[in-house]
Amino acid sequence: MSRNRVTSSDVAARAGVSRTTVSFVLNNVLNNKVGAATRERVIRAAEDLGYVPDAAARSLVSGKTGSIGLVVSYSSHILIDAFVSQALHGLIQVCEETGHRLLVETADIGRRPYDYDQLVSARQIDGLVVLNPDPHDERLVDLMKTDFPLVLLGGHPNRKVASVSMDSGWGMEAVTTHLLDHGHRRIGFIHYREIKSMDEGGRFAGYRRALAQAGVTFDPAIVRSGNYSAESGFAAMMSLLGEDEPPTAVVNGNDTIAIGANSAIWQSGRRVPDDIAVVGFDDIPIARYITPALTSVQVPALAMARKCGEMVIDLIKGNDLDTRHVQLPIHLVVRDSCGVHTPGGSSITADSMFHE
């Protein structure tokens, strides 16, 4: 027979206090005038009995759900993009440390109707982190017009919203420049998502900036869009290999794309880096273990997610943020896949944390 659920009345009886006192103590109600000794007695009684407060009741008392939402742009990212799993781990760490729960949702644009305010209006969460925000997502723009606690993990044109990011444009410029400095002039580009405009910023802009600074003419014929997955990287690379003049090197919007591109090159009978150099972005944990080891831009995914969690909790508490925009340092890590490698690897660093 299953044991009956322990209630606040049981805790009150054990501690010799009223249920109201139990509620005040366990829900951290401010200005409740409960003495330290009584508070300690209630907490000890709850622990001894294994009492777990009812989430709905706790929400009614505190006005908070105790939950933070994480919105991932596409559900498939959780399975195919290693950056997402690292970010998820960082947010879980912060939630465990602060006593919050993490609710994960996806906003698959075009697949089904989704409104960010569904989570907000239903009082399911107290604050929200959006991973890889899409600048073209009008639904997110609508949420930004409210005062709901919101932090973006990634850059966005709206600078009024708190964010944690890295200078991805610098990272892509650095890795493209590295290839240019070692003789490559026909460098392809495979993005991790759809490129909607040839004037698009971020990593694509960094790639184009490096070409321009080297006096190399940009050729849209060797640019492809992916969808975060190794499969899309494989297909995009096969398409590039079908060009009359294939690239001698390819830069990729993330490491997962790069791994797919690497496989396509080998399956076509070519070699990396002898025939085509390959570089990635994010430096996911397996990047150093593929063959050849992948040159990549190292991104602090865990630290970025933790900072987002800390910031959104501050906003939930009504605290002012020291800074609304934090940019963490990234590193270019040179390994075998680019064809220019020093023993033990080497790195170029954007080494200062930027606050605005």
C-alpha cells in the first residue's frame, strides 16, 4: 500500500505551530514575524517528514511559479546541435542551485502556430531564456515589447532586451582569415541556418568581411544554407563539390555542419585537408576527436547559459542588472582539418569580456 502524502497539517502538528506559520516559513513570505527558532523547527519537521510543498499552492502564496522557460528555435536542435545540449546543461545547473525548475519549449517557425506569450499568460513560468533568437521572428518581437523577464542567448537587433552573446562575426572573420593567410582564395561557406539575405550579419558577415579585407571577390555560387544538422552539411558540401570550380576550403556555421561536410569530402574520394580544408564553429566536445581533428572557434556555451540563467533570475526578483548585454570571449583553435597545425594546437583569442 502506498504511503499517504505528507501535508502541511502534518508538518504543523510535528512542529507545534499553525498551518499558516508553516506556509509563511516554507514559502519564504517576507515580513512574516516568525522567530528564528520557530522557523528552524518548521524546516526540521518538514525535512523529517519528507514534506514536498504543492506547486500550485506555493504559486498562489508567492505569486511565482518557480519555473524558468527555455525556448529553442527548432525542436530538432535538441537532438542535432551539440551547442544546445551544453546550453541546456548550464541552465539546469543554475536552476538546481537556485531551486527553480526548467521548462523547455520549442518554437518551430512555420511548422505549427506558436506564441511566446502562451507560457507567460498561462502563468507557467516566471522568466524566459530564448536560445538562438531569430531576428525575423515577429512573435518574439511582440514579447520584447512587454516587461516580462526575458534574456536572449545570442545576439538580436533589439538592444533593449537583455542578452548574452559572443562576437560570432569576429570568430568567422578570424577563421576565414586564417585560411586566406595560408593561400586559400576560393573559400566556400555553409551556414547553420537559412541565409535570407546576402547582407545578413553575424557569421556570414564575418566571412564576407575577411574576403573583402584580403581583396578576394565574394562568390555567392559557393555559399550554401544548412539546418544545423550534419545531414544538411553533407548535402550542402556535395552540392559545392558539383560546382565547375569547387572551393579549396570551406568554413561552416557550426561544427555539426562541418562534420557532415567532412564526411561528404571523404566519400567523394577527396581528402581533408589535402584537397579541401574544413573548419567549424562552436568547438563542440567531439571536434578534437574526429579525423582529422577539426579546426574551430571555441564558444563558452556552458558559461553563456549560466549567465543567462543568473540574469533572468535577477530580473524575476526585480533586481537591476549590472549590464544588459554581456559578450563572452571566444577562441580560434587550430587543428589538423585546416591543413595548418602546430603540435598541441594553437589559438587566437578575442580575450576581453565586453559589457555594455
